[in-house]
Amino acid sequence: MTGKWQLKDHEAERQLFNRRLVVASVFVMTLFAALIFKIFNLQVVQYDYFSARSDGNRLHSQYVPPARGLIFDREGQLLADNQPIFNLSLIREQVDDLDAMLNYLSGLIGITADEIEQFKTRSRRNRVPFSSVPLRYVLSEADRSQIAVKSHRLSGIVIEPQFVRQYPLANLTAHSVGYVSEINREELDNMSETDRENYGGTNHIGKSGIERTYEEVLHGKVGYEIVEKNNRGKVMRVLDRTDPIAGKNIGLYLDARLQQAAEKALGDSRGAVVAIDPATGGILAMLSKPGFDPNLFVTGISSKDYRGLVQDKINTPLFDRTTNPYPPGSTVKPFLGLAGLELELVDYNFAIEDPGYFRLPGVSYRWGDYTLRTAIGGGHGHTDLQKAIFQSCDTFFYDLGNRMGIDAMHEFMALFGFGANFALDVGYARTGVLPSRDWKMATRGEPWYPGDTVNSSIGQGYMWATPLQLATAASIMANKGRVVQPRLLREIDGQPYNPVIENPIPDVVVKDPDFWRYIQEAMTMVVHRPFSTTAFRDYGTAYEAIAMADRGMPYKMAGKSGSAQVVGISQAVLKSDDIVVSDLNKDHGLFISFAPAMNSDIPPRIAVAVVVENGEHGSSVAGPIAKEIIDTYLLEILKLDFTPKTLSPSESLISQSND
Amino acid sequence: MINQDFIRQSSGLDSGKANSRSLWRFIHTDPPLLAGIMLLCGFGLLVLYSASNRDLAVVQRQALTMVVGLVVMFVIAQFNVHFFRSWAPTLYAACLGLLGVVLLIGVEANGARSWLDLPGLPSFQPSELMKFVVPLLMAWYLASRPLPPSFKHIFFSAIMILVPAALIIIQNDTGTAIMVAMSGIFVVLLAGISWRYVIGGFFALLLASPAWYLFLAQEHQKNRILTFFNPYRDPTGAGYNIIQSQIAIGSGGLYGKGYEQGAQSQLDFIPESNTDFILAVLGEEFGLLGVLFLIGLYLFVLARGGYIAFTAKDMFSRLLAGSITLTFFFYVFVNMAMVSGLLPVIGLPLPLISRGGTSIVTLFIGFGLLMSIHTHARSSVI
């Protein structure tokens, strides 16, 4: 021990330690200098870069979708509303394992395979990075609380409030108002760059009907927001905002009560009703039955529901019957009669002795009179144009049509909108077929035969017209030739909408305006000419079903029935077991009408076309439906007063025959 | 020297300033060191309040820990450091024993099986105790040997350092093991070990590191090394912390974004913003000036520690004070370097600023020893 002590040189050791202390100090200062250099480099030299990175971290520019314009009916009832919902969305970039997450959500709130499929479709759309993609619309209260409780396990899952479309009348407006549904890939691809920007925050787009036609008006303009988000994507502050411009509210001519009446009047039948205000062309009712619930499409229809709608080959609920054509049948007769007068092929005194059939010269084939198929036989006897209309005498029109020829017929019928779409804002409506020599050569590669003209003169053969076209023609008839183009849109944001029509359809002008009265009178007789005890077959075809059924009818209504042969039934339908095929072979019943007719005080206020599929009889099945709609409109909605003031001569003529 | 001590002890005859100095001496407290520590604690609490998103409970718990630390420091300072010197071998043996016990019945927390949960005692980490027991033992061992130490003494020192370090590595707490080893190595360095050994050892480590990386390093350690060289190889995973903390510091600029205004910090982009990465919060909100202020405070404490080592009356005290001071520096530097991207991520807190428990008390034990060295009369036992 002592040896060691002697060896220790305290002063030398102290010197050694102090030198080491100096070295340590230099070491410390050097390392601190390096550290300061590094931090200076970060905070001063690279400040701009990191500052931008920090802003990029927290600042997010996001779209603010505009509120979609509402849709009202004629009287301000809501047809399309926006309803607040909560949806469950997923931010793809913040979910590590997508499949595991979806799996977990399936267990938690029962996300179905169907929803996952739809979600994946949505994910494939163009989208801004870190934007959310809806997984489930309309999250229930219970689901929301489940999500809240498990939120720590659900990074990248957000619950977002959102407005979605709601259609309070559901199937009543399914075809006319249409529906919105999710924007698909194709629609996005077809958009211009500006539009795509404008739809940046929007999930839905109008797919059919008004929603599609007026998409631009209803959608509005997207807004922007610069928000600060935390690292879980939660918005902490809104730093800057450009408000979206909401879509415009629009008012339609459509009347909810009339839609209701049409739906009720059609009962269990398949069919279509179109009603037009002849003064404005405003479409008052436009109903295709059966309909479907458009609300299903808004939040993504399940494939099961969709299959149900698509696979119903008989009722075809998705099929819009108002804008798809049927053979118009005898409903064309008033217009052909007018053509006969205009072309001087007939006059008020002209009459035929109807044997019950027609034969082309030199041809042995007899064109029978369809309207007499069930009668005892024989013809209508002495028949002038008015009788030919109210009795729906085919033979008369075979002869008239034959003498007129297809060219003149085509030219004249085109004035009433056959073969064309007169509607201003129902662009998707079909135009039907108004046959001509050229048309037949172009589509069939065959020349026009005289027999084709004979068929066409009773609205059969190649002739096809939509209920919308029939109602349009009826309203032109009601207007005595003044053409009003059908339209649905009545006002935008409370302002009446009167677009400038670029190529207006010319009015129908005839040589003698009295022709109109003459034909309207004949059409009024269809409904009001009673059975006669003396004259043979001298009553209106719809008298029994309409005027006789309601003797207290305060107004006169003009009409014309028709029945359309069912051309062919698809094999798919024929194979199905659960329907009576014979029913599907029955004729379609048609009826066109307008009211009030032959009234010197009140001009016609409504023109209606009704088609009842396989309804067999126009006059007895479709006629009363038209009457119910007219009743509703004139008596319940407009509440018109029909107390007679003075009796006009034309009215007295009908009243006399009524007695 | 003896005269100096004599004058200090007969302070009653001195001026008023000397009077107050003697009062501090009487309670064995060094005012400059205490002031530096208090300033660091205060600044730390301020930053922690913002980093924890104004969580007052967190700040209160931290303040309480600091008070406990101050009390421990004060108690330790009352003992003459030579009391600890005489107990150094016993303490070392006891701590080694505890490390052995931890291996058998240790409790795991945060991936390290380093906690001991003995009945009647609060749970603690024996490895933390080693942080000052190892330099204590090394100072005891080398102070009584001729300096610079001979190869034989260096060899035994290495064994005394490496045994506890190895035991701690087995507990899967590499960070603490490194700190424990460093606190011992600092003593050896200050004791005047020949530069040949230092340079030789440095190159030996350099050569051994690839072998360590290939055969010994665990997956997460390899990841940290790779991330250090390129944080963007996995920007949302391993590289996320360092990328976000660099963005925070860098975007703070010269003057910072303002207290509680750090977007990175307040919007939770910085993970572990209360603990290991709290410098990112400070850097973002107080800017380069804030960082320099903090470094200034640390430098002040370090300088005072150096001064205490320099003025210490015997080799044991010098070595111990020097080692404690350098270990403190090592903590500060490693944390700041890792958060700013100068070193790979090692899980070490920023002393007196990061939220912590045992580690803070350990720091105060060190400060207590420094104060004891500086305020007690020369021991009769040299």
C-alpha cells in the first residue's frame, strides 16, 4: 500500500486531469458546434423547404359541394328534396390494410359484400388524394355510436354529414323527375376539365328525367376551402373559403295531385298518362306505371333490388311508357279527318255507305272494320266524317287514307308532331314512326305498297306514337292548330322560364277554321253522343263508359279512343310461367282527349293521352281514366265553374241530341 | 490549498457576500448550478405544456417529479462524497445483484425487461442506478491507482464497466447500456488513459460495427440505421418520426412560429412530442433562437460542472464530477443530434425537458453528487 502512495504524484496527476478536462471541453464545444450547424441548416438554410412541407402537411384544399337545387311541382310541392344524412367514408391513404379494415367493419356494422363491391367501384373513380370515398350512405344512429366507440381502431374511417336527394313522391315521379345517382367513371371521362373541377366535391349526378335534363341548372358551382387538418385527417380550422353557389330551385308544370290521380286511375294496369296544358304546353302529368322507388338509386341500389327491377320482363318498371311508342290506332282518325277536309277529299256532306269492309281496287283482300269485330256484322251504313269519327268507322278512313296517299298523309300528320319530338325539355323521348316511302325504303329496303297506306289510315301498320306525342297532338287539336311545345320546366328560382325557341314549330293552318270546330265537335260526340232509338249505330264509342256513366258531368270533353294490336311478345315473356299469356296478347287501349270542349267561355285547359297496356278497349278502359284525370284537374285543382251562362249554338246541337 | 480551505471554513470573519455564500455552503448547495437547473426545469415545463396540447395534469406530474428530484439532490448533497466513495464497491455489488434479480423476475415495459417490482418499494430500474454507480466505482478504483492508469488497471476497469452494460443489454435496453458504459468510460478518459488506447479502441469499434450490424443487430436497430441514412425509404413508417420532426424544426425558422402555435406539434404530426422528440416542438415554436437559448442553458450547467471538477480537492471527486458532467452532456447531445437527424434514433430523453420519471430523479442524483463535491470540506480520508 505504502509503495503505491509513494508512486502517486498528485500534482502531475492533477495536471493530467486538467489537460483531459480541456480536451473534454473542446470535444463538447465541437459537438455543440456541429449540432448548431445542423440546426441552423434546418431552420435557416432550408427554412423555405420545410416551411412549405409543414404547410403541405396541415393545409388541405378541399371542395365544398354546392347544395343541389330543389324541384317543386306546379303548386310548390316538393318533388325532390335534399336530406341530411351521415355517411361512412374511407380515406384510402390512411388505411394500411384495406381488406382487413373492410373485414373488421363487416363484423362491426355489417358492411355487406355488395357495399364493398360498390365501394371498390367508387374508389376507381378519379379523385383527389386523401379524399374520402363513401362506403355506406345513411349510417344509422347505432352504427354511428359503434364507430365512435371503436374509433381508435379505425384510422382512415370518417363519418361525414352529407345531403342526399330524396324523392317524397317516390314512384309517382320516378320517370318524369327521374333521379340522381353516383357519377360513374364514364361520365367523369366525358366531362370537360372545367366540369370535372365543378364536380370535384359532388358524388351524384342526374341520371334521368328532369334531374338529367336540368343537371346544369340544379347542380350549382363548387366552392373551395383551405382547411387545417391534424395528422388523423380531422379538420381543425377553416382558413379560407370560397362559398359554393347552390344549384337553382326549379318549378315544374307537373302537378303532384294529378300524378296521384293518374296513378290511382290506372289502378293495377300497366300504362301511361300524359296531360298537357294546351295554353302553355306545360306537362301537367306524366306517369308511367308501374314505377319504382327512385330513392333506391340515390344511395346505391343493391344488386338484388336492381335485378328485381331489370328482370321483371312483363312490368318493366324501369321502362318509361310515356316516352316510348305504341301503335296509335284509331286515335289518329280526327287528324286524318281534318287532313281529308283540308285536302278537299271530303266535305261536311260527304258520306259513304259502309258495308263493313274495304277493298282496294283490283285486290280481293278485304280490310275489315276492327271496331265491329264483335258486332253482329254489317257496316255502319250511311257514314259521314263526324260519324266516322264518333263511331270510329275504319272503312271510311281506309277509303279516305287510300285516296289521300301516304305522301300527303305523312306531310299533314307531321304538323301534329307525329314522327318528331316537339317537347322542349324531354329530349330523351322517342319519336315513334310516321311512315313514308323514304322511311320504308331506308329501314326495310322495300317499296311502299298501297296496302301500307290503308293500314296507316287507322293508325296501325308502321305507325307508332308515344303517349307524349298523342297528348301533344291532342293539345294542338284543342288549340285549333296553335302549336304549343310540351315542356316540364315552369320556373327557375321563382322566375318564369320562357326560353327563346330557336326553330319554333309552325302552327297548323287550315283553309277554313270551321274545320277545327267540325272535328272537335266530332270528338265531343265520341264522349257525349248518346244511344239513339232510331238511327243505326249512331252513338259515341265512349258515351257509355264516360258520359252515361257520369250523367252529372258539368263540362263537355272531346276524345277519341283507339286500340293498338300487340305486335309481338318477347320469347322471354312467353316462357315465364306465372302469367296468362292470353292477357298479354290483348290490344292496348288508348284514349286521347281534351276538355272543356265546345265551351265558348272556357277554352280547353287540359289535353290528355292515356295508354293502358293490354287494356283491350280504348273507349271503356282508357277513356274513364282520362276522364278521372280531367275531373281532378278541372274540378278539384282548377275548381272551374261550369254553370252555363248562355247556350252556344254548337252546344245546343249536342244537347239536342242528348235529349 | 489548505489555506484556502481554512479561509472558507472560517467564513464568519468574511464579508456579507461571503456570509450568504457560507449559508449556501452550510446547506451544501451550489447556487449557480441550482440556478441553471431551475431555469432548465422551468423552460422544460413551459415547452411540455405546449407539447402536451395544454395538458395541465402532465405538467403538474412533471413538476412533482422535479420537486422529488430536487429533494433527492438536496439529501445526497448533505453527505460528504467520500461517504459514497467508501460505499462504492458495496453499492456496485448490490446493483449487480439487483440486475441479476431483474433477469430472473424483471417486469417488462416498453420492450425492455428492466423493471423491478419489489414488495414495499415503488417499481424502479436497477439499470438507472448503474448510471451513477459505475462512475462512482470507476472513480473509486482509478483515484487510488497511479495515473495515467496502467494496462492492467484499464483491463480491470473495462471488466467493471462491461459486466453491468452486458447485463443491461440482455434486458434489451441498449440505450441505457450505452449510457452506463459511457459514464464509466468518461472516468477512464479523464483519468488520463493513453491516447494510443483511445484511438485503438475507436478503430476497434469502427471495425467491429459491420460485424455487429450483420450478426448482432436486431431488426429495429438495423431499421434505425437505414432510416438515418435515408429517412424517405419508409416515410410513413420508420422514417416518419424523423421526417416530421425535421419538418417541425425546419419550419420553425429563426424566430419560431410562436408559443403553442407550432402546427406540426399542435396537430399531432410529431410522435412522442412529450418525450424523446420534444426538441422538435421547441424548435418549431421558438425557432433557432429558442434552440440556442436551450443550448446556452445546458452549456452553463456543463461549465459549472466542469468548474466543480476543476476545483475539486481530490482525484476521486474530480473524476466523479467530470464523468457526471460529461454524461449529462452526452445525454443532451445524443438526443438533440438524433431529433435533428445528426445521429440515428436512439430512445433517449432530452434532460430536464422531456417528460420522464426515474430518469429525471437519476439526473438529480448526479447533481446532488456534484453539489456534495463542491460544498464539503476536504475529507480526512484521502
